[in-house]
Amino acid sequence: MSPTQLPDHGAVLAEVREVRRAGIIRLRELRLPVLTGMSAGPGEGSPGEPRFPAVERLLRTAVAAIGGGTLQEAAEFSLGLAQGTRDWPPADRRRRAAQVYGVSVERFRKNQELMVLGQVAEQLVRLASGASGAPAQPPATGAAAAPASDAGTASADGSASAPALTSASEPSARPRPLAPSHHRIPVRAGGHGRHVTLHVHAVDLLRDIDVVVSPSNTHLALPEPYKSSVAASLRRAGAVRDPAGRLVEDSVRDELRSWSDRFAAPGLSVAPGTVAPTGAGALAWQGIRRIFHAAVAVPRPGTNDYDVQPADVTRAVTRVFALLAEENGRSADAGLPPLRSLCLPLLGAGRGGLTPAVSFAAVWAAVEAELARGGDWDLHFLVRRPERALLVAELLASTDGAPTEEPGP
């Protein structure tokens, strides 16, 4: 592989999944051109030659780079890298990885497994980026990405786009087309099939969504409006300004303070998982009716950092659905239209320190439970980075009725 041409995340993930199916012990039998190219040093023959020891070392390095915890442990069992599992059958490795998360084998296959393997692929791409010294190329924003050497990238609806631009000096090179910022993705939970919408843009560009969930700390203190976080962007976009742009009313902040004064003890934090509803301020002109502030980030004393637990994210999203039902009951009594659409970001995946995959799994656990019980909501997910969009699209698509890989071992 050229030192300036980095692998596509989707192509890497596809080969990591091949390794999971076969296991480390059968690397010699697999055709893994992307991983082989990534593991080959300069001048070590041509890509495609069997270099299974180097591929195994590369995989071990990528898994170790995850940094410990359940994610790394599940990755080691899934790929047969854990001590004593090298010759385990795929079904046994999957069963042991499912035990790490305390879920059934089938649930693990449909949810956590793709998250785990996606993180391995992400670390592999990062390793390639560090080795080459070149910035990583954003992958295709879709549920299935094709290798760049085939037909370019693929969008979330499965349609192929033009090949990636590799060098401005190449005669055949042409600009990469703009990726779509909205994707409709089929999902399934508890036998109920539906579509969700994945947005790939800033939160203040949302239109005509009844409720937007905003991550918050347990003191419900909003960041300054000039910052780039979801909470800061919503505060900035919800502020009322005069024609010259001067602040007239900091609507979202003022309403959140009023909620805190009414329900929270003075000077004390709320429990993680608490959700505080406010109006949307000036965002009402964009069709946004409510903002639900999810307190998931616990400040770490003496630092500027936060701790976020996935269980608190799941608890907060569960509370979001309960609040939707409560507010719709009051709306019906007042003769107002119900709240129907909901947009969820990856809670805790910013300064909270959760990886995007772990954050999504925590959010999806509550969403899946709500859908399984028949919740009839128009659901939206929001990310800003294309590489995160690819991961979320893959995880969402894996919940659909058509399995992303064979259901057996």
C-alpha cells in the first residue's frame, strides 16, 4: 500500500469480519489484500502475498490500542487473540465475547459485535495514518462502504459515488462529490421494522424536529455559546437576537436555570440520567419545539474533565421517551399537536470520553427497548463527522431483518 494512500474504513472492517469468521489460526487461507498491504513494510514484496504473521501482529497492535476494558476484551475473544482461544471455533469465540457484555449470543451478534469490530477497524486506520504521516481520508458515509480500489465510496442508501481523489496530479482524478447529509436507514427491534434518519451535519442545521436531545453535565450548566459542542450550538441557535445580531434573550439558558431553580437543590448536582425539558427559543423558527437536556456528564473534581457511564446514557434516553409521553398527555389536554419526532446525538462521545461505538450502543439500548414495546416515534440520529456517520450507519443497518453476516458461527 502506498504510504500516502490510506485504507478505507469500510474495506478494513470487511476484512476484520472475515478474520472473525475464520479465526487467527486460518489467516494463511484468507485473502486479505487491505490488511496485507497495511502490514507490509516498504520493499517487502508485492501486496497480496501471504504475510499472515505480519497481519496477526497488526491486529494485535490495533486491539491493544483500544485501551482495555470490555471493548478490548470482547475484541480479543472475537478474533481469537485472547490467550488460549487461538483454536476456538467461531461460535465459541462469539459466545465468550457475548459474556463480556452480559448479553445473549444473538443480541451480541446483532449489536455489540459490529461495534467491537468497528473499533478494531478504526484503530487499524489510525495506525496506518500514523505510519504514513498523512491525514486519514474520511470514509464513505454509508451502511456499506466499498474499497476505494473497486468503485469508490458508497453512500448510506447503497448508491456508489465517484472514486476517491488520490492525487491532484493524476489525469483521471476528479473532485469527490458532496456526500449526502441525510440518510434513511431501516432498523428492526422486537419484531418491529421501521426507518430512522441519520443526519451528518451541525445540530443547528436541524429543521422540523419536535425534540432535540442535548448532552449536559449534572450541574445543568450550559457551555459558553461560542464553543462548538452540541449544547453550546443549541444555546447559541436558540438565543433571540436583534437585527444587528446583539443578544436580546438567552432563552435556552434562562429556561434551564428556571428548571434547576424549581427542581434541583441549590448548589448540588442532579442525578446522572436526569433530563430537563426546555423550550427551543429562536429554534422554534426552524420547527424545533423542545430541547431535552440529558445530564450524563459528571464533572471530575479538580479538573476540566468529565466522566460518563454508558448506563447513565441509557437511563437518560429512557427518561427522554417517558418525558415525551408525559408532555404529549398534557398537549392532548390543551389541544396541542403531539411531539412525534426526536433527534439523538452520540451522548458522552465528546469530552465525556466515550467512544462513538460505546455511546451509540448505550443510546440504542434504550431506543431498541422503546421500539420493541411499540413506540411510534420518528427517530433521528445526529453526528457531525463523516467517519462517525459510517460507524453509526453500519450499526443501525445491522439491526435490520437482513443479517450483516451469516447467523451461524
